[in-house]
Amino acid sequence: MRHASLAVLALAAALPVAALAEDDVTRSGGDRAMRAAHEVVREALLERATLPARPPALPDGEMMESGARADRARRDEAERAAHDRAARHGEQQRARHAGGDRDHGAAGGHRGGMHPGDSAGDCRDAAGAVRTREMHGGMEGGHMGGGHMGGR
Amino acid sequence: MTGGVALQAAALAVLVAAGATEGGAEPHLLAGAAHFRAERYDAALVEFRVAERLGEPEAAGYAGAALVKLERFEEAVETFETASPGGHPLHDYYRALACYGARLYSCADRLLAGLGDRSGPRIAEQARAIRAELAPTLEAPPSETSLAWYRDRCEARRAEGRAALAAAYCREADALAARRGAATRAAGSDGAGPPRNGG
């Protein structure tokens, strides 16, 4: 009995030590793996370390002006593209509705002041209010010059 | 938030959740390295961000390097500003590239000068080449317009709540102003005319 108690005591004392040792082994193994992972990342970073693509240039007035010009050009291009899309859309609508020459004011395709759907028979007055084909009697010739094309 | 960024954030959240239960940061570091090597920098960025969130602070510097490669220089500067100083020369090299890309040339030069010989021969050589290219820009007294640009950037980024980035631009403006002041004083003592505009 006395021997058994001593054995239990010895086991109880040894268990945390063993568990600790196992933790240490796991942790140090994990640390090693993590260090190795960092090393792999650094190798990749080193492999791809290049020189800058552009020469240095302090931002000066000329550069800022050219930047502003580029911005303006981009905006203009975007507006042009939006208008072209709207015009194309209008033409598609017209084709779908097969209105042909009966389309209100549509002879000759899209023109200034038209909006998507205009050539389907609907149109806008100068204030932008949409009028339908049924209402178009009062809009003869009033189709041009909507705000859409201003300045272009 | 754009669709792409939202998607990336969602992917990040899923990966962090998965990583917390499966093996921690290490697999993400390895995956990030593989993506970086294969020049898939956006994927590498996600992996490094996950590793950082899973408790590897050094991964923030790797994310900064991926941002440099993606030419998202301002984000890279912010990332390096808030990352713990890794102490590794590659960390400083990529940080210098981030500064360079954001036109923070004094910052880039300072970091590259600090690399010395501890970075290995290849990076040391590249650092020397970049510094040589920077030298004429840094030696010329900056114009008032350049100074104004940096100050404007500082204010704009501060207004956006990007304090670390704003501070970087303000420091650059201060460094430029000091150079301009020194050049003006030198020109005055030489009896020469006003300083020429750099740019």
C-alpha cells in the first residue's frame, strides 16, 4: 500500500513535467516551422525585389497641370462614350419598335437632344419632360436642342 | 466600398476564421510566398493579411511589399507606418519602394541609406542605384509648387482620416522646406540669385 502511494505520488509529480516537456517540444517545433515559413517569404520577396519602374520626379506646376489636363480628357472621353451608348441604345429601341419613318423626328438617325428611348417615339421637351408618341403633335420640331449635347 | 474590396474583405474574414482553427498563420505565410513568387500579388496580399491577423505581426511588412508590387503605394506606406519595425533589411527595402512610389523621396533615401551592407549584395546594389537616381532630385532646391503639393496631400489625407499617411507627407514637406531654406541661405551668402526650381 505504501509502495502504491509512493508510485502514485511519483506519477503525479512526473505528469506535469512530461506534459510540459511535450509542450516545449511542440512549441519549439512550431517555432521552427514558423521561422522556416518566414524564411520562405523573405526568399520570395528577395527574388522579386526590383528597381522602381519610373524615374523620380517632384510634383511641380507643369506636372499638376498635365495631370489636370489628363483628368479633363478622361472626363470628356467618358462623356463621349456615355453619349455614344445612349445613341446606340436609342437606335436599338427604334429598330425593335420598327417605327421606321413614322418615328417622331427620327429621320436621319440620332441627333442633338435625343435621349435613350427618344427614337422609340417618346421624346423630351426643353425642360426634359418625356412626351409619348400620342402627345407628339405639340412637339413638332421641338426635339432638338435638349441640354444633353450642351457644349459639344 | 467597391465590390472587389468587399469581396476581398469577405475572403479575408473566411480565411482568418479557417486559419484560427487549422494550423494558424504558417500555411498562410507559405501560400503568400508562393503567390508572391508567381507574381499573383493580390492573392499574396490576402494571405499575408490573414497571417497578420492570426498573430504574426511581421506579416504586415510582407503585405506592404505586396501592395508595393500592386503599385498601391499610399496603402503600402500606411501599412509600413503602422507595422512593427521588422528589423529585416528587406522590410526596409520594400518600405523605401513604397515611399518612392508615393513620391516621398526623402523617406525613400533615408531608408535606403540605412540599409548599408546588412541587406546582402543584390539589395545593396539596387539601393545604391536608386539612391544615385534620387540624388539629383534631392539636391535640387524644391519649388514652392512642390512644397504646396506635399502640404496639400498631408491636409487631404488627414481630412480622410489617414493620419499615418498624412504624417508621412507632412514630414516630406518639412524635409523639402528645410532643403529649400538651406539653398536660399546658401544662395544669399554666395550673393547669387534666387534658387532655381527643382522638379
